[in-house]
Amino acid sequence: MAGTRTLTIIKPDAFGSGKAGKIVAHLEAAGFRVVTSRVLHLSTAQAEAFYEVHRARPFFASLVKFMTTGPCMPMILERENAVLELRTVIGATDPAEAAPGTVRKLYAVSKESNAIHASDSDDNAQRESNFFFAETEIIAAR
Ligand code: CMP
């Protein structure tokens, strides 16, 4: 991925309330290219595995429950310095603290129902991309 790609998820709150199109347009306007995407409804086991790193946190069970409430839309995005740039564009975890004009300020409901996920490092971007997409899908999109 070499700093040019990251993984995002339009979460069930935003996907279910019809905001996916607006969010993708926002990301494209910020210079990201959609490399590949899909829509799926995570099982409890899948959500637990994706957020494994947060297993010890007090919000883990609630986060897993929320992520399984409906379909979500993972995407691999590409642009220079993708991980850092995407985290800037989506804003702080809590929409109340997110900067004006960020995806979470515009579309998130709360700290948990916060519209969108973004990988926090190149290593996690790779791991999270492999979680949702087969190598063939990623290579085919190059
Ligand atoms: P995300 O970027 O997907 O990474 C972990 C998620 O945990 C985060 O977005 C939030 O949706 C959620 N989260 C983080 N902190 C809290 C919290 N204090 N209460 C509830 N959910 C949280």
C-alpha cells in the first residue's frame, strides 16, 4: 500500500440513512479514488474480529452491536498520504469535537454512530483491506 491506500467503512448509521453517496462524493472531492468497494452486513463474529484491538474497551460490546445493525460499505481509497489525509477529512471520533466541514461533523450522529471508519496506520490499512477484500479484487483494481 506504501502510504497511498487506506481502508474506510461507511458505517450502518450513515449507509442506512442514505448518506453513502454524499460521503463518497465528499471523499472524491477531497482527492481520493475508490479502488474497490462492497456492501455487506457484518455478523457479530466478523465485527468482533475487525475491532479485535478494542476488545478490552468498555464500549466494545456496544460497538460490535452497532456495527451489526445493518449493512455497511467498506472501500479501499487511494491518494497520496492516504491514511493521514483520510483521518483529517473525516474528523474527530466524536462529531461534537469534529472540525467544521469534516465527514463526521456533517453526517455522524454520536461518538458511536459516527458515520465512518478510517484505518489509523499503513499496517492497519493493509490488515483491514485484507479483512474485507481478496487479493484478486485489490490487484484487479490497480
Ligand atoms: P472507529 O474509527 O471505527 O474506531 C473504533 C470505534 O469505536 C470508533 O470509530 C467509534 O465508533 C467507537 N468508539 C470509540 N470510542 C468510543 C466511546 N467512548 N464510546 C462508544 N464508541 C466509541
